[in-house]
Amino acid sequence: MQEDIDFIIETAQESMSASIDHLNHELSKIRSGKASPSLLQDIRIDYYGSQTPISQVANVNVADGRTLIVEPWEKSNLGAIEKAIFAENIGITPQNDGQIIRINLPPMTENRRKELAKQAGAMGEKAKVSIRSARRDAMEEIKKEVKDGYPEDAGKRAETQIEDLMKAFYAKEGALVAAKERDIMTV
């Protein structure tokens, strides 16, 4: 029975950790006004019949604080990369000069910064919901184990462990969102 409880706690921790990892990934997509190759990480192009991330067919570099340079390994992919960036509709316009694609990021307005900060906060709330869901599932499993004969005081200790895990992951979520909001609001 102790193995079952340990498994329940471990599963809850993995689920909460996955929520934080997902939040981190989603926050990296929010543009903070600075050029970053992560802006293009989810864009895929049609490369010989398969959908391939841009990072696997081109070098993506930061030229300066507001400019990204995409240099394809095969010049024949320039058009496909440009089309994929347009199709993603992320508010940036690629400029193809026949050798490289240059992406100039426009400066963000104060309203746009506030909107993006709200978006980051909403993503944090989704992560919290996911963490609470993992906690709820673990608590239900522990209660079932107690009902099936697991000692009640040990069950309470396990529930306390789950609560502590939730608080720790809430703190991580708060730190990630606060850091991203600071990054967005910094001019």
C-alpha cells in the first residue's frame, strides 16, 4: 500500500511539473519587444513533404534588439519559410532579400504591453487550474487507499505532502508569470 501512495504522490508531482513546463513553453511564445529566436520555434514549413520546424532547416539569429535573421541552409526554402511566417499570423512581416529573411519587430505600444501581460496572467491561471486538478486527483486516490485499509494518519501525511507540492508549484508559477510580466512591461 505504501508503494501505491508513493506512486500517487510521484504521479501528482510529474503532472504539476508538466503544467509548469507547459506554462514556460507558452510564455516563451509571448513577444516581449525584444527579438528572440523562440518567436519562430513553433513555425513549421513544408520540407520535402513533411512539416519541419524552421530551426531544422535554417539558422535563426538575432541581429540586434529588434531584428531576427533567418538564413536557410538551402536557398530554395526561402519562399516556404517566408510563407510559413506569414501564415502563422504573429504580427511580424518577413522581408526576403533572396539570400536571407530579415524580420524587423515593431516597437510595442503601452496598450499592447498591458494586453500581453494580461495574456501571461491568464496562462498562469490555466497552469494553476492544472496543478489544482492534479492535487484533486491525488487526494481522491489517497482517500480511496485509506478507505481500502491504508492507515488514516499516514493518509493525512500523504495529503499534507500533496498540499506542500501544490504550494511549491504555485510559487514556481507565480515566479514565471511575474518574470514574464516584468519582461513585457520593460521598455
